[in-house]
Amino acid sequence: MSANQQVITIDHISDENAPAIYVQNGLKPFIQMIKDEVCGEVPDLSSRKGRERIASLAATVSKRKVAVEKPGREYLRSIKELPKVIEAELREFVREADALRDEIRKPLTDWEEAEAAKKREIEAWVGELRLDPQIISTADSEYLKISIGAFEGIVIDGEWLGEYEAEALRLKADTLEALRAALVKREQYEAEQAELVRLRAEAEAQAQRDRDAEIARVAAEQAQRQAEERAKAERDAAARREQELLDQAAAAQRATEQAARDAEAAAERQRLQLQLQAEQARTAAAQAEASRVAAEQRAEQERLTSIRRQEEAVERARLDEVARANAAADEILRQQQAREADKAHKGAIYKAAKEAFIQHGMTEECARLAVKLVASGLIPSMSIQY
């Protein structure tokens, strides 16, 4: 038993000395006190007085037990509430200490947050100086020219950018170099495509002219061949008719000569008959010659008609080619006017969008860049309607 516990008796347990009593092995001395009080005698169990004494001693143990247990239970309840009080005190202390710390550090925290916001703003602005290579490689010359103008108008403010100035200058220079190189390639590509279109149009026109000329040539040759065939057929028919008449005349002359040999008596009559037949033969020959001349005249007329038809076919082909060439030229002009109108339409929309941004507080450079970024599809959920 400690020095404090030696002077504490069961009847003097209180809130003040409870922390010194209710500790590990702290109650053993009180057990010993109870033993010393009740175990010093051995009552006679055979007598009533002895039995009553045993009951009295047991009651004394119970009374002493309660006298030790009750203050202990009360002390235990009090220390059970103590953690809550301590926790509340600690929470309030921590809250006030954190508030004091935050208040003392607030100027530095505000400065760090401002620097971080500025850094994020600069990084976002510098990031806008970098265009997607895929967009650059697929853009047309008009877009590339607009982009070059927009990037050339971007001002790099070194005082505001600080350590990012070199990167911003490098990104601007790299992007402008990529845009200019892409513009050279794109203009060369568009010129080549225009030349290919022109060459294809010329080739198609030449092929059409060749087809028309071939059709006219075949038609002329066929017409001339048919005219020659008809003229030859008529000449052959006239020659056959003339030969038949000559054969008939020769046969008649042979018959006349034979008749003269057979019947000289009828010579005069036969002479007159022969003279008549000869006249008829001459008439027939004259008719055959007239028919031949007429056939030749018809053949010549058909030949001239064929030539005229061929010339008319060639003229029609020429006029058709002129019409096709005019139509092709009109289509090229229409496409050029459509491109120029589309270009002017887009330019007007770009200008209207830029002026709207400027009217709502943007600088001209920022407005131009904003329009360019929206038109390029780089801003999600935003587009320009043409």
C-alpha cells in the first residue's frame, strides 16, 4: 500500500482520493482491511449468538463492499464522461488553431492561388498556339490563309507570360511555319487539281470531236459508196440495154442480108424495111445514149448531194462542238462564281461573328482567334452555320 493509500480508510473514500484508489491493484488493501475486520474471530456455529455473529460479519463485508464499490462506480461514470469533454475541448482547440493557422497563412495562400490561376491561364493560352497537324494537313488554302493571318496577329506579351514567353514564341513560330508550308503545298495541290480538271475537259472535248468527225466521215463514205453503187448499176443497165439493142440490130442485119440472098425480088421492100429498122436502131441507140447521159447526170447529182450532206454533217458537228465548248465554259464560270460566292458568304459570316465577339468585349485579335477556333471545330458543342 502506498503512503496515500495507508491513510485512506473505507469510510474516507471520496472524489478527491478516488484517482489514487481505483487503479490496478489499488483495491487489494481494502480487501485486506475487510479481512482484518471480520476474520479475527471464529464464532460458535452451534449457538444462536454465534450464528448471528457470523451473519453480522457477512453483512459487514457486504457493507464494506458497497462502501468501496459505490464511490468506484460513481468515479467510473465520471471518467466515462471525461473522454467526451476532452474530445470536445480538443475539437474546439484544433478548430481555433486551424483557423489561426489559415488566417496567418492566408496572404501566402491567396498569392499561391493567384499564381496557380495565372499559370493555368497562361498554359491554356499557350496551348491555343498549337494547332492539330491533322487539321493543318487537311485544310484548304482559304482556311490556311485565315489561320496565318490570325496567328500573325497574336501578340506575345513577355511581361505577362514570364517563363512561358520562350515557349509561346516557339509555338507561334512553329505553327506559322507549319501553316505556311501547308499553304504552299495546298496551293500547289489545288493548282494541280485545277489543271487536271482543265486537261480532262480538253481531253473529253477532243474525244467528242474525234467521235463526231469519225461519225461524219463514216456517213460521208457510206453516202458516197451508195451513190457510186447506184451510178454503176445504172451505167451497167444502160450498157446492157445498148448491147441488147446492138445485138438486136446485128441480128436484124444478118436476117436482112440472108433475106436479100434468099429473095432478091424483095430487095427493095427489104431495103426499105432495113432502112426503117436502121432508123429504129439509131433511135434506140440515141435513146440508150440519152439514158446513159441521164444516168451519169443523176450519179453526179447524187455525188454532189452526198458531198453537200457531208459538209452539212461536218458543219453540224462543228456547231455542236462550239455549243459544248460554250456550255463547258459556262459551267466553269458558274463553278468559279459559286466558289467566289461561297467564299464571300463564309467571309461575311466570319466577319459578323468576329464583330459580335468584339461588341461583347473581346479584342479584335481574340475575336478573330475565337472565330477561327469555332470554324475549325476545335471548340466542343459549337459550330458556325453557313
